[in-house]
Amino acid sequence: MDRLGDMRLFVEAAALGSLSAAGRRLGLSPAAASARLLKLEKALHARLFERTTRQLRVTDEGRLYLHHCRIALQAIDDAEAALQAGQNLVRGKVRISATSDFGRYLLRGWLDEFNARYPEVSFAVTLSDSVSNLLQEEIDLAIRFGMPPESGLAARSLAPNRRVLCASPGYLARKGEPTGPGHLDGHDFVVLVTSAGPLSELNFVRGDERFAYTMPVERSWETNDGALARAWALAGHGIAHKSIWDIAADVRAGTLRMLLADWCTNEAPVHALFHANRYMAPRVRVLLDYLVERFAGATGELLGELAYPPEGRHKDSARAL
């Protein structure tokens, strides 16, 4: 059992990039976490981390051991989950990854509602606008707009999702409202940046019409956080390209206005992503069913007519977030 605990500490430290943070997650003091890691390295006759005052980097030997630790620990977790399934118990921790805006403004409340139904379920939520590598990270479910090109993952469709250009009334009063994709030159933009680069390319579709436009990043406000991008759009710093799920309340309140609403831009339905070959614990399965139900209700309640582009419009595949 000591070795399993040491393995969990090692896996957590590698994921978090911090031994003290991993120790806190497992209820260990920094001194205790350091002692356990040293004991593990001594037993393995290998150095697992290169340590500096600022970072913890996994060594080549550590990466090899990390791969096998994850397999071993997941097998144990799956076995325990299978036992719980036999007892029909919905309890334990669900690790979720979601985009920042959606996580803060919708998912947070939905998880509170789920917890009221199943009080023995807790959550570990990672908010990021980059696609999490579920095959390497300890994530049970990822909520993403679009379909990340990642093998070994299964996907379940949750809801439609328009992406629209939006800006504040104050910005439009200063700069004017574009009447077509060809009239975007001269405007200011708020651009979301991911690990793959800036999401600056817009592909407009209206019936048989096509128009490509690249937002000029060099004079745009840039961020890797979708919530900050929305806040900057609300503050009037420029035009943002956002999911309708993120801005529906702002549009209804009049604090943001949809632009070029008769055009489609990079449609990307919402999906839940999960490990295809991993046993799904009851808590994860029940949460997934709940999210399907919650998205179905919210599509009508929250979005209403904003949920879908005008009829007959072609939907392009989207780069996933």
C-alpha cells in the first residue's frame, strides 16, 4: 500500500508540476511528500524528477515509470469502480475538463444541482480553452465545442452550438456595425489564443456564398482565456468570436450584440469526450446522462431561437477548443 501511495504521489506531482501541490492534494505536508518521493527513487534506483527552484521536470526514466504507474493505478481505480457498480453506488470524485467561460457561468451551477441529487459525488474541475489530453491526464469527462482529433476517445453529442461575432453597443457606436464579412477591415478584435495558435480565421457561409477572413492578430487584444475574451468584448475593446452558449445572456440583456447573424461561422456542436476503452464508473455515467438532459433543457430555455442559425444554412466543421 505504501508503494501505491508513492505511485499516486508521483503521478500527481508529474501532472501538477509541483511536489508540494501534489502532497496537498493527497493530504501530505511538503516535507512528507519530499521524503516519500526520495524513498521511491531510492527503491527504484532511478531519478524521477529533475528539480530546480522553479520547476519539476520528469526525467526520461520518470516518463517510462509514469506511463506504467498510470496504467496500474487506473486498473485499480477501475476495479474499485466495478465493485461500486455492482453495489449501484453513485459516489466518489469526477474529474472534468471544460472551457473557461462555460465552466464558470453554466457548468458550475449544473454541478451544484447534480450534487444536490447525489451528495456523495465531488468534483475536480479544470478550466482551459486548450484541448486536454485525456489519454495522459486523469480526466473522466471533457466538455468541448467541436471534436478534437484525438484517438482513443469516445464522444457523445450534447447540444448544437453556433459561433457568432459579437461586440458591445458602445464599441459599435464608436466604430460602426459591419454589414457583411467584407466590411470587417478597420475593426478591432479580441482573439482567443490556444496552444495551437490564435483562432483568428473565420470561414463565413451563407447559402452558396463563401467568405474567408483572418482577424489581424497584430493589432488585436489576445488571451488564452475565453472568460477574459468575453469581458474584453463587453468592455468595448473589439469584436469577439464566441460560442452562443457563452454570450446568450449578454445578447438578451443587450450588453452584447450579434453581428452578421445571417452568416454561419465555424459551427461546432458541444460534445462530451471520455476514454473509449476505460470502465465508466457509475458516478461518471450518471453525470453524463444528467448533462445530456441538462443541455437539452437549456438549449430551449437559455438559447431559444439563438441556438440555431437560419434554416438552410450549411454548417462547416470547426476547429475544436
